[in-house]
Amino acid sequence: KPYFQNFNRSIEVKESQSFNITLEAKAYPMPISYTWFHPTGRQLMNDQLNIFVNQGQLSLINIHRNDLGIYRCIATNSIGYTEVNFTLNVLCTLNILNES
């Protein structure tokens, strides 16, 4: 079944920036298919405006606060599957208003 090598389990990105991660699984036999999940549990696909998925690569464009959380990637081949998680932390800017 597939397995993942070392990868960063906690990632920080500033709000409104873009983010890209590649998780490459090793397995025999090939091929390997990848499925990505948002922290809400919904499957990530290319049909959303700011999300691009290409096998083991995930790109999020114009990150927002609601993008933070634990993401899952599942790699599957004919023998079985392996799941890995990583945490995306979104660094937000605080706007302080001075009322005078």
C-alpha cells in the first residue's frame, strides 16, 4: 500500500497569500490516486474558485481565515490506502481602530 515520506505537518501562511504543498506517496504497484479533504470534511476538487488539485499537489489561492485547520490527503493504489494530515495555520492581520 502507499506510504508518505517526511513532510511538514504544520504550515503557516499569511491571510490573502497563496499556498502550495506537494505530498508524494511511494507505492508498488502503481498508479497512485490522491484525494484531498478540507478541514470541514468536504472533498477538495478543482471546481472551487481558489482551489487547484493535481494528484499529490494542493494549491490554495488567496487564503482566508476559514481555510485554517487540519487537511487530509489519502493516497490509494490497488493494495490499499494511506492517509496523512497536516495543519494549516492562517496568520491574520488585526486592524485596530482608534476612536477619538
